[in-house]
Amino acid sequence: MKLTNDDVQDILQLINVSSFNELNLQTNNFKLSLRRGGEGEWTQSSQELTAPNLLEPVVAAVAASAPVAAKSTLPSVDGLIDVRTPLLGTFYRSPKPGSPPFVEVGSRVEKNTVVAIVETMKLMNSVYAGVCGTVVEICLDDAQFADHDAVLMRIKPEGV
Amino acid sequence: MTIRRILIANRGEIAVRVVRSCQRLGIETVLAASEADLDSLAARMADHTICIGPAKSSESYLNVVAVVAAAVAAKADAIHPGYGFLSENQELSKACSAAGIIFIGPTAAQLDAVGDKLKARSHAIAAGLPVVPGGEVGSMEEAQAVAEKIGWPILVKAVGGGGGRGMKQVHEPDKLIETMDMAMAEAQAAFGDPRVYLERYVSAGRHVEVQVLGDGENVIHLGTRDCSIQRRYQKLVEEAPAPNLRDGLREEMHRAAVAFGRHLKYRGLGTVELLVDCERDTFYFLEMNARIQVEHPVTEAICGLDLVAEQISVAEGRPLRLSQSDVRLSGHAIECRLNAEDWTRDFRPSPGTVTTTAFPVGEGIRIDTHMQAGAKVPPYYDSLVAKLIVHGEDRSNAVDMMRQALSRCEIGGITTNLSMHAELMEQAEFAAGGFTTAYFPRFLEQKIAAGGFNG
């Protein structure tokens, strides 16, 4: 049995005229709780518990294509500045597919040089070097998933 | 042909919403989900769920072969593509025809006519609609020349775009190339087509759109929506009908939208997006969206129709079930998009796992969401987590209802923009209605200037 919005409205009508201020309902398939506020207004919290009814996939899932999250625990290296991802998301080395990468190992960067982009929730976020220097390591592969605070690159700063 | 089983090639709240209509209509549902969405609310609600690939949308929700193979394997009569992803993709429409499956949407030719924004512009001109000055650019040199001709600031728009993706403002000639690169990357990622074109940026404009519905012969309109509350071309609040529009102008907009639909012999549900130039007291054609839109519930509220049911009926080859004179618009509806993002930190996305939810229930309140305790907001897709819709007798009643309704919403475990909507509803300028797209960025700037923000 599925619980529809109409069902919730019907239940509300029944309890609206009652003296109850709270209703909790749970079956194997759903959980519903309705609460009456101070001015008679109702709020609901519901949870569909029915397990998904999975059909056999038609396209064999390729295990290797599951994104491998980059570790955020890469140890810092003395004298090098870590460039960390501003957000968790997909790390891209070039501005668009097929274009040359923003930087390579050995590239000289300014503080506001764009060194990569990270795509999170469909937004492209520019990653800036943040320091003047030379790129000495690129820690992730192109299109790899960057976890919270992952180190993307390391830069040897100038004039230190 | 009667549709008995639909494959839903989408995710999130729209997948849930399509399942709901199908349940009411007695149509079986099969959800085509990525690995990241196999235990989503839509998957729990659908009669069946089939995995179409990894989390990354290019390998699942944007994979035409995987989607059609899933529909064939599940013996679906039709595919509902929702919005975004493959919803306006001609390849999907063609692959459906080849496989004998109904694509719930317009014809491939119509998708081509409006999907390519430059073609859409020329169709608009042919149908007698005014368009914004601008045009196509083949190279960066050409872009500089076109931009100089139409004047700064300009807009860079994705030819294959829509829904505001890949669209950016450029204020100085120096930034043009950099901006075009970024816009092209986003367009490539979102639509698989990196081409962009330029348009004059209208500074005092309102984004007003007209909902249309056609059966291939007749086209009717279901009134206007105002979507002028936007940030970086992403709509945040929508309302229907568009308030404070001069009556003559509103009727001209209705007529223009229907004329465009008739010109294309449009079949299906679509939206003609118009830009109201407040200074010149006129409007221009922007684009047509050949799909159901995120903000469709505000139209459903004022016209009393289930637009997904109408889409399905037209897709079955039936004529429109109502004529223009049957359309009665009543009251005023507002929708707030609740997004998993922190508006106090430059709208930083906030993926994660939802721990608790509470939503208001009552007359004139609707929630479209895929959130519940335990639901995941993956980093791979957009940040929309719920839509809160209220329908009041008039606009001021609707604003009051929205204030009330927002105060009763809770989504725990992730950061959302609930408080942004709550603050916006308190603003006198919002309450007055009829603001331009410049209003919301100004509201944000004032908030930032007032402090407490890390944007």
C-alpha cells in the first residue's frame, strides 16, 4: 500500500476535529507523523520505507568507473604549499574537454592563476594557486573525485 | 495508444512528482536511476527501479543508449524525461522512435527548432516575435566584434543551453575570452554542445514566461509566470501569474507565446520565455523550453490542472482536453526552491545526508521533494532539494502563506537556503511585486554589506 498526499489530507481531516495534537503512524512501508502547532497548523514528517524494487541492470556497472575519492590525508611536505579543493567534487585539469591543462608540473603560477576547476552540483568552481611559485606535484588524475579538503596540487613558493 | 508503463529518466523531486501522477492515473512506473540514486525516494516509490550506470550523469542520466536500453528491458511504452538531463535531447527522441517507445515531449524536429537557441531565435522572428539584439559567434575575434556592435554589458549564452546553464554576463571586453571559455566548459558538461552566442544584456528586465500546451494542431496558454528572483540565472522564487503587468502587455505576451507554438505546430508542454524590458515597456523572445519546468506547480495551482497528466495525454496522441476558453486562472501562487547550499557563504553547495524533515501541510500548501530522513544529496547533481508552493486568493495572501509555511519547514543534516527565503518574504520590495532581475542581487549585496556573511 502506498500513502498518497490525498491520504494524508484525509487523515488530517479526521484528526483535525479531534483533540489530539500528534499522530504517529508506522507500517512496514511508511512512517508518518503529524503535529499540530500552537495556531492549529499542521506539520508532517514522513518516510517511505518500501525497499526499491530493483530490476537487473541492462548496462553492466563497471566497478572501476566508480569514482575513487582522493584522500584528504596526504601528508604535507615541508616547504611546499598545498592547493586544496574548495569543495568536494570532480577535479578537472583543463577548462574544457580536449583543451590543454591549466598547468603542468613545472608551470610557474601567480597567486591568482587558475590551476584547475572542480565541478560540484553542476557548478564549475575555479581553483586558484593562492601563492606565487612553481607546480611540483599534481596529486589527482583528471576527472577524479576530490573529497572534502583533498590536496589537488603542491606548489613550491617563490621568495621564501 | 494508451500508455500503461512509463520509464522515468530522471531523479530527485521531479521523478517523485511524475511517479505521483502516474500512480493517480494507474500507470506503472519504472525509474531509471544512477548508482547514486538507487535508494532514493523516487526509487522507493516507483513500481520498479533499474540502474542505468554510475553516479556521474554523463555515464547515466545523460547516456541515451543506457536510458533506451532500460526502457526496452523494462518493456516501457513511454519515457518521461523530466527536466534537465535528456529532456530536450533529440537523440533520445529519435532513439525512442526507433525502439517503438513514446517520448513524452515534442517531436525531434521541434526539439531541434528550440533546442538550438539560434534556430529558436529565427523561428521567433518568423512567427513575428521580437528578439534581443545579438547573434552567433564562430571565433573569439568574431565574439569581440559582435560584442562591440551590440554594446556592453553582454550575455554569453549556450546554444545548446537552457535553464540558465552556461549563461554568463560580461561587463568588460577583457573578460570576454575567459568567460566564454568557462561558459563553453559548462555547456559541454551540461549539454554536450560547447557553442555559445551573444545577446545584449537588458539591465532593467523581468523574466516572465508563458506556459503553453499543444497537441500538434491547437495550442493554448496557461498564463504567465514571473521568475525574476534569480542568482546567476538560476531561478529561486517563481510566481503565477506575473504580478503588476500592464494588461495589454500581458495579453500580447499570451498571444506571442501561442503564435510561436502554432508556428512550430507544437505538440506537448512547453514554456515560452520572455524578457520584459521595463524601460522600453516591451518584451523580447528569449527561448522556448520544450519540457516540463521546475516551476510548473505555480501554474498548476492557478489553473487547477495536472500538467504531467496533460503531457501524457498529448503523448498518447489525444487532442487537447480543453480549449482556451476552458482555462480559468484563479488566485496567486508562489514557489520557493529550497536548495542544498549555504547562502551566507556565497551559495556554497552542501551535499550530505538528510537526518530529519518536517514540512507544513494544509489547504493551499504543496511540497514537491525527494527528501526524507536518510535521503542523500549527492555532489554529482543539482542542489534542489524541495519546492514549497503556496496558493492564495491574491498575491499578498500568498506571501503571508509562504512566510508561515517557510517557518514550519525543517531539513536537518544539510545546509539549505530556507532562511534566505524567509528573509526575502519579509522585504517590502518583494511584497510589492513586479521587481526586475536586478532586485535579488541587490538584496544579497545589502545582506553582505550588513555583515555576518562570509561570501
